[in-house]
Amino acid sequence: MEVKTVTTDGLFRLFTACPNDAKTFVLDVRPHKEFQKSHIMQSYCIRLAANGQALLDYSKNTYDVAWQKDCWWDKPVILYGDPKLKKDHPVVAFLAADGHAKSLAIYKEG
């Protein structure tokens, strides 16, 4: 799956979307400690499991969708972390190889 880059304007559009638009999953791949200090509203703090077979939610946020093994299937996904976040990050690589997301993008502006 192709991994694109999203700008600040693209991320802003998530918060001005129509209620009937598909839910976009925003995944924070920074360490949990940084997530707890501040994070994008409605985001999940996600890590790849030690066995490399699943994505785990360290935020324990439910919002209107509780994190589960297939909750991102057929949904747009945006990942963010530090400004050096690249396509080879374990979570990005897992989602790209998995291919179940509707689209996959990285917010690189930190």
C-alpha cells in the first residue's frame, strides 16, 4: 500500500469533516509518555506487538470506536510521531504490508 504525506491542512480537515464521512484513525507512534503529555484529539497511542503480529493501543482511549485488531480496516489512517517519522517505522510498515486500511498517510510536521 502506498504511504502518502498529509499536511497540517489535511489534518485540520479531519476536525471539520461531515458526520457521515468515514472515520479516520489518527495513530500516535511516539512513546506513551509523550502521548500522555499532549496528543492530537481522538488519536490512539499505537505500538507494534513484540511478535510483530498485531498493533497494540497504549492510550486505552475508546472515543466512539474502541481499538481492536481490525478497527482500521477500510478506513483512512494517519500516523504521526516525531518529524523524522518515515515509511520504515514498524507501525507504518505493518499497516502498509497489511493493506487493509483504505488509505495510509504520515503527518510529518511533528
